[in-house]
Amino acid sequence: MMFIRPIERDDLPQLLALAGKTGGGMTSLPVDHNTLSARIERSIQTWQDALPRAEQGYVFVLADGDSGKAVGICAIEVAVGLQDPWYNFRVGTQVHASKELNVYNNLPILSLSNDHTGSSELCSLFLDPDYRDGKNGYLLSKSRFLFMAAFRSRFMQKVVAEMRGVSDENGRSPFWDSVGSRFFSMDFTEADFLSGTGQKAFIAELMPKHPLYIDYLSPEAQAVIGQVHPHTAPARAVLEAEGFRYQNYIDIFDGGPTLECDIDRVRAIRKSRSIPVEVGEPAGEELPLCLVSNDNYHHFRVMLLPADPHASTLTVSPAVAEIMKCQAGDHLRVVKLCVEEKKA
């Protein structure tokens, strides 16, 4: 059985192995032992309430119940930009007009922005390619919403998610070639690695302080603004089904879209219910697949189980109860997967 749990120190070797399979482009999951080790420690300290909000970040893994192996990762940054600046480009418009010449032009521009400072961020979503079957991707991505629903006061009003932008099999980003390379004098993979390992001062020092005219970029770069890497398209669809939208903010490195949503409007958060649990043999009738979590902060668990989200009680098997760290009389949080995902 597959389930979500908080990351542990012993997960580091598997986390490094996962990072090696990303193919680059994930600034929050670099192939760097020290960075990933520090990330795990920061997550553990967050659960221990040992860090201020500006430094807090939760990391979860998808665990294979049979082997105990961590085969996926997802994370939540509690409040981005309060300690280190959080940059993106805002896609906007600048008007150039002359009444005398009867000329009026709307020109699309990119402006450096810190507008999402103080938002909670969904990040570091990656699933081992060998486990990309069934509903594992949904479980990994949406489990975070049940954690946010259970512990709402720990998160901010707005939730954002940076989507990986377009790059080829060699790690070449057309957006970077037309924008970033002009200012940073390094290749995309190097800048991506520096950012992922926390060395972000160069962004503020070297990024353009004035708007950039999109029409001056290469046609290739213009075409990928706000577009996701093909491997990231399913993750974008999952978030959009939950209520997230692209509001004209893009990543400064690869031009990928930033999606955002008010936390209380996220479907899985808004519709989840806390239901008393019974331990026994679940009924045999066909039931919809649901995300089911406990509300145990330090031993948080999420699974996908057939369940009736409108029932007055939820019956789980002894094996599930053991994984979920629950017993009869406890409550489990339940929400149905989106209707749009039934055939996924």
C-alpha cells in the first residue's frame, strides 16, 4: 500500500536518487547532498516548531508500504520571500501612444516582481518514473491539501505553485537563452543549480531592474512564456482541477507559469470532512476513491481508499489503521477525487 508521511533523515539516499531522475529544471530538488540534507533537517525542525515562520517548510514522501522505500516527494513552503526574496516575472502591458501621430501601441512586457511574498508555496513535486501508474501522482500532489486543511492556521491566505517551464532533453531552455543568459553570463543548468542550493543573491544583483519588451525576445522564447514542460502538464492539470489559475506570473529562469489560489477556495481543502473511524472489514460495495488522512501533526499520513465522503463513519481495515496511526473513535479527514479525474 502506498501512503504519504513526513520525510525522515534515513530518506536522504533515496531523495538523492530521486533528484538524479528529474533531468534538471527543479530548483527545489538539486542533486546535492548537503542541500538535500539541510532541507530534511529544516523540515524536521519545522515539525518541532523550532523555526520562525519565514524559515518553515514541510517535506513529505510517498512511501511504498511493502518495501518502505520513498518513491516520491512533495513539499510546502509556509511563507516564501520573508527571508530570501522570491522573484518572478509579471507579464503585463505598456502603452506607447502619440495623439499627434494617431499611433497607439499595446506592448507586452516582463517586469521583475515580488508580488507573491508571504504566500505559501507548493513545491518539489516529483514521482519516481517507475511508480507513475494508477493514482500515485494524485496522491502525492493532493495530500498536501489535506495537511493544510487539518492545520489551516499554519499557512497563509494565498497558495502558489511554480510550474516547470519548457526545456529540451539536453536541459536547454529557450526562455533562458533569450533572457537569463543575457544578464547572468552562465548556462541554464548552472543558474538553476545555484538557485536550488540557496545561492540566490546573484538574482537580485544581476536581474534587469527595468521592464523587458517581450517582442524583443526570440520567437522560441515568446512561444514558451507561461507554458509547462510536457512532463509537468499532468501536475498542472491536477492543480487547475483544484481551483488554481495562471495569473500572468512566470518563472524568471524558464518562463514556466506560476499558478495561484486562495487557500480556502482549494477544492480538496474546502470539501474535506472529518469523520469518525471504525476498525473492521470495509463494506464490499463499490465506493469512490478518496483521499483519506489522519489529523496527527507529527505522524501525518495520507492514503487513497474507497470511501463514502458523506457517511457518518468510515470503516478501515486493521492494516490501514496501522499505517494511518489511528484507532476506533479517532477521526480521519476524507475528500473525493475530482469528477474530472475518474478516467485518468
